[in-house]
Amino acid sequence: MKRAAPKILIGLFLAALAVYLLFFFGKADEGRLKVCFWGAFEELGMWQQMAAAFERAHPDIPVKLEYYPGGRYEDKVRVLLASGKPPDVILFQDEPFPPFCEFGKFEDLSEYLKREGQSLDLDRDYWKTAAESFRWRGRQYGIPVWVGNTLIYINKDLFDKFGVPYPPDDWTVDEFLATAKALTRDTDGDGRIDHYGFTPPYWLYGLPFLHAYGARFLEADGPFPIEASHARWAFTGPEAEATATFIKDLVWKHHVAPRESEAGQMDANVQFLTGRIGMFTSGPWEMPFLNRTGLRWDVVPMPRGPGGRGTRVTWDGLAMAADSTRKDQAWTFIHFVAGREAQEIIARTQRSVPALKEVQDLFVSARPQRDVHVERFIAAMGYARLQPITDQWEKMAAPLSQEFGTMLRDQERTPDEMIRRLAVREKPIFGLVGGEP
């Protein structure tokens, strides 16, 4: 019993210390502006640089960064907003943004844009589509900070190995297919393909091919973002079938992209780095990681088709929690991140194209490999198109992901069947353009 007393005392001391530390640091956090965001490890460093720069400029506003590196970020934000004590500033994507505005979770920033000494002219100084990506019912609920558009990454080592010319800027879908065929090789003669030209894109990264064939998911007769009452499901007809057939044939007819059983557990990044695939579609957010590898790579524009050329553009922006108790400080931080100093930090990381157009040259010059054509991301802003952002985004996206995935996995699932199944699943939400498919 006598020996137990010190252990009890130590336990009580540690418990008291834990309570004290929790109280101390909890109280300390009460005076700090909370900013939450997601991203890869490189992006954590970028936010730390921006927070440090902000605190140097505003020493009276200390910042607490809340980093959520895993998936399902929107679900985590929902929980934080429902708690009644959410982060003051929240990084958010444009696709799932509208419902949060509809339910009053984000502050209307329209009047903040006009503040003396802290104003922003989104239409003049930022890229086209920047402001509208975070507008809802004619009001501004988010401030764009960077933009990504989808291009094609090429593994130059694999191109050189097989003597395949690098794609030109103005190539076509037929030239794209020919290039993918030239890269697809059985190098050891065992009857199995060792190198593929392309990897089948997730439906969202396949949007540029819709543009190439003149197809689209939604037809809108109202404002943007698209409210369900102003949208109709439009992925029907010959353009939709041509798009789906092209993507399906990459896997099953031409076999220039691996089937599910051939891809194994490797994602597109790993396959690209190991030379198993020569091309894949993605945005500038791949560059911070690729810049740290020894791989020789480049980006090329999306190919044009019968419907012309386009690419998907997607924005990330900062929103202010409607329940924030530090709204003036929150706007000061948002204004800073949208300004020159922070935008230069974003440009140097090459995480995405900075929203502020005047720092585009720094974004291009930050490339570590001189022969990487980073300026093609800038050029793509001229033909990039906003993806269909709707207040029913999540309900729309789930069937699209499932049906496109099944079509690519199942040889028997035809493009026409996928289109008909999508129409049935999306009709309760959006109805149809031009009647039943």
C-alpha cells in the first residue's frame, strides 16, 4: 500500500497537468483565427508559408492552421459547421459549394469585396470563370485562390524509348489514339502488354473528351451555378455516344489502356512513374510531386475533336463560416491570400494556377525542368470550360462515377446502355433534354 501512494500521486499530477494543458491551449486557440484546408504534404508547407507571411503583415491576428490530409473533406467540414464553433476560414472546392450557401453555412462576401483598403475586383484582376465559380443566386460566397485545368501528362522517357514524337499543341483525337497505340508494347514477347499508352480517366477527368465530341451532361436555362430547377440532363444523343464509345474503346477495342485486372493496385501516378503508362490526364496539382522525382515529363493540351477543344477547369476558394465570431479578421486573411504576396507563394509551389493573373509569369518560371511547358496550363485558361456546378452535384456525381466505372470494367456494358442507365438515374433530379434516349 505504501508503494502505491507515489503512483497515485503521479497519476493525479499527470491528470491535473492534462486538464491544465487542455485548458491552456484551448484558451490560447480562442484568440487565434482558425483556417482549415486539405491537400498533399507539399500543400501543408505552402499554407504554413502563407500563414507566416500573413502574421508578419498582421501580428495582431495569430493564425491556427487546421490541416485535414485525408479524404471526405466535405463531410468533415459539415461536422465542423454543425458544431456551432467552425473554423473561421474554410478552403472549399467549387463543385460541392452551392448547397452550403443554400443552407446559410457560408457568409455572403459581396459587401466585403467593396471594403475600403481591402477591396477585390474579381472580374478585372482574376481569371475568367473565377468569380462565377463561387457565386450563388447572384451573390459572392467564396473568393477563388487557385485554379486547375486538365491536360495530358506525358512520360518523355517512355516516348524517347520507343521513338514516339511528342504531341503537338494542336493535335486531334485521332492523333492521340495513334500516339497511345505507338506507346503500347509487349516488350518481352510473353503475350502480355508491358507498357500502355494511356490510363482510363475517372469520369471527372474525362470531361475534356466530352468537349472534344460536343457532348455535355447538363443543359441550363438559368443562372450559373445551375440550380436543379434550371437544369436538364443532356448526356444523350450521338455526341454522348461518340464520347462514351471513344473512352470505352481505349480499354476494350484498341487496348491502349489497362483493364481493371491488368492495372492491379497501382494508381495512375505509380504507373506513370514506373513507365507502365505513357500518358494520363490530370491538373497542375500533380506538379509539386513530379518536380521532386527524376522523371522527365511534360504536359500537352487536350486533343481536339469534332466538337472542338475544351478542358475542365475547377476552382478552389476560401469561404467564411457564417458562425464565425471573427469575421473582420477572417476577411483580412482571405483578402491577403487573394493578394500578390500569397499568390506568389502559390505560384512558386506550382500547386495550381494562381487566381491572380499578374503572377502567371512566376508560376511558369518556377518550373525546375526548363523543358516542361508549364505555360500550357496558362494557355488552357483560354479554352477551358467550367464543369457543370449544380446544387445537386453530389446526386449527379455518384451515378456518373458508378456507370462510367462499370462501363470500363465490364466488356459487355455498352456505351448506349450506360447512357440509358444514366438517363434513368438522373431523370428524377434533372429531367431530360429532347425526350427519352
